[in-house]
Amino acid sequence: MSEERLYWNMQIEPFLNTPQMKDLQLEKLKIMLKRHYANSPFNRKRLQEAGIDIAKIDGWAGTVEDLLKGIPVYDKQGYRDHVEACGGDLVKLMEEELPVSVDELVLVNSTTGTTGEPTPYPLTMKDIFDVWGETMCRGLWRGGLRRHDRVLHCFALSMVIAGTGTVLGLTKTGAMVIPVGAEGGTDRIFSMTKYFKPTVFMGTPSLATYMIEKAPEKIGMDAKALGIKLLACGGEPGAGVPELRKRLEESFGAKLLDIGAGFGVSCDHPEYQGMHWLGDDLCIYELVDPDTREPVPLKDGARGEAVFTNIEGDGWSWLRTSLGDIHEVSMSPCPCGKSGFRYRIVGRTDDMLKVKGVIVYPAAVTGLLESFAPRVTGEFRIVLTERPPMVVPPLKIKIERGVDTPEEKLGELEKELLEAFHTKMKIRPKIIWQDPGELERSTYKGKKFEKQYE
Ligand SMILES: [Zn+2]
């Protein structure tokens, strides 16, 4: 196949977000629900609770959304409850939830579990290559990745799907993958870059930003000298923040792709358009109201908690699963001309703060501060003295002044910042100034809160 073709998958991608895909989804969903019913006691119960008569499902003539809407959303709390019901035995939990036997799994990525039970990502060969690898191929192909590229993989290797699942899935692209992992630390990342000359960087936007800061010290040059032409960033919302995008693209001299939080990738339109959903044939995308869990119809500007149902997959078999992300969608064609509706991450259900009735997501603070760089470093912490989401005003934010911002200029800068917070976010926070580098850096995910109540 030609390396010049528009899409990786010319059978599917030209038809994303068309009625033709709806027909395919319904057909695949029926098969998937039958698999759950037959093999997963946990999901059989959920289907029964939703009043789905599996014996009659082949004759269902309604929409995909109507078929799904009675099934309760499965979220972090639901997961915790199930872990408890299984006595903390995650093998038992997987055996109960998956439409395949645990014996068929070949890889389990997992969160570390530092803040509770680890969440597993159980994968079979099919999940790795036909579901996730296929999604990676579609996304990175759009970003310009081809066989001759070399990908420096810097997500934490043990980290859910971004870790070894992505390393293996990426091999399907035909490019050379160099797994360093965030665990390797920046010294290794810089040395691997020197020896293997990668053309693509994959990692969190926090890590990419940290590399910009560290490059002069570590390689004696700025990040542009690394020779990276494509940054594929995900794992946190930063890659969708316009100001941060600009900084990353300019500093590396590279194109930036925002990936993840579902089966999506951003496009190369000069203005960020959100991520194009690439997985119509792999997973059904829905939005629900985060409070009532009622479906939110997909139309331009609709906001809600994103809920996913796999229609391809074995261990990866989400059934109305929420990852806790709040999305906003655009259903009309993207000005870039590529297929797939678009979604952008607005925040997380558990990151959401309410300050006197105003909803605040840390991602919005990231965006605002980036527009003030380099007068501030961009690093910040929201100080919480009580358990969120309610915050008694003023919202306290620790902000680092930029390296070249002297302390006597802070009064003036603070005035401008407060004005920006008021116009853009409708809040008047209390700013607590920090010296550059004072806040601890993270190579995994940017820390946004200082939880003093814990
Ligand atoms: Zn686009």
C-alpha cells in the first residue's frame, strides 16, 4: 500500500461519523452483548438490570444509543465496589467482568494503585494489535508517522494502556519503537535520544515541557536540536491547551498530536480542533450528564461525561465505562478535512472544583498561565484545604514566577493575572508566589493540587 495514502485504514476511516458506521456499530454491538451475556457474570447482571432480552436482541431495530441507555454507567466507584465484592482478588474480578477467560490474556497493564486499588488493562493479542495498535496506526499516520520513523516511548511503561500496551501496539505501524519509559528518568531519555536519533517523542505534555527546561543543561542546546519532528502527547489534558501547544511545537520545532482519553487524535489544523474520534468500528462513544447519567445527545458544543462501549476486543471490553473525563464534542466536519467527529477534554469529574457556583477545571488554569509564559514558568498548585469539589473562595493558587521575572515586578504581573482569571474563568483567586523551580516536577503526570486536608 502507498505510503502517500490519506488514511492508514482506507476501508474504515473515510466513513467515520456516517450513517453507514451506525449500521456496523449496531451489528457489532449485538455480537458483543451476546458475548458478555454468555461469558461475563458481572455484565450479564448489568444487562438483565437494564431489561435487555438477549434472546430477542438480533431482532432489535432501534438505535445503538437506545439499546445501551438502560445499562448503568460503570465508573471508578463501581469498580471499587466490585473490587471489594471480589475481596481484592483482581484475577477473580477480571474473570467475572471479561467476555474471555483470563487464560487468554497475554498482557495486563495497570495503574500503580498508590491512591487505591490498581486498575488493570487486560489485553489479548487481538486487543494489542487489532484494537489499540490499529488506533495508534490510524492516529500517528495522520500525524505523518511512517515506517522509517523512530519512536522514543516515554510514557510510564507500567501505566495503563499508554505503557507496554502502546509499545507493542505501535510495532504494527512498522516504525522502530525505543521504549525508555518515564521511569527511565530524563538523563536516560536524553542519552537514548543522542544514540538512536528518534524522530517521534511519545509521553506526557508535562514531561515534554520538562525536557524543554532541561535541554540546555543536559545537552548544551535547546530542545530543537533533538531532531524530533512529531510529539505524540497524552495522559493529561495539556496537549489540548492552545498556549501549551504553541510552546511545545515552537520549542521542539515539531508537530504536536494530542492523543488518548479514548480512541482519538488531534489534527494538524493550525488552531486546535480537539481530537478526531477514530474508532467508530471499535468502540461506541456516548456522553452522559455527570450528575444524572442521562444521555446527552451528540451535537456541536454538547458537554458531558464520556462513556465507552467496546464493540471489538476481548480483555479490553468496556461496557458503558467512564474514565471520569468530561468532554465537549463537535459533530460538524473539521476544517482540516479529515474524518471523525471531534472531542476535547474539558476536565475530569474528580478534578472539578466549584467556587461560588463557578465550575473550575485545573486544565483551564494551565491554559491561562501558559499565555503568561515566560513571565511565569507555567507550574502551579491549587491549594485545597477541604475535600473538593466545593471551595470556599478565594481559590488559592501557588504560581511560580519566571526565571527572568524579578520580585519587584510581581505586583504588576499579579494585577494582570487576576484580571485574566476574572475575564476568562470568572474567579478571583489568591495568588501565592513561588520561586522558579520551587514546585516539585513530575515526569509522569503534572500534579495540579496540594491537598492540605489529607
Ligand atoms: Zn481536524
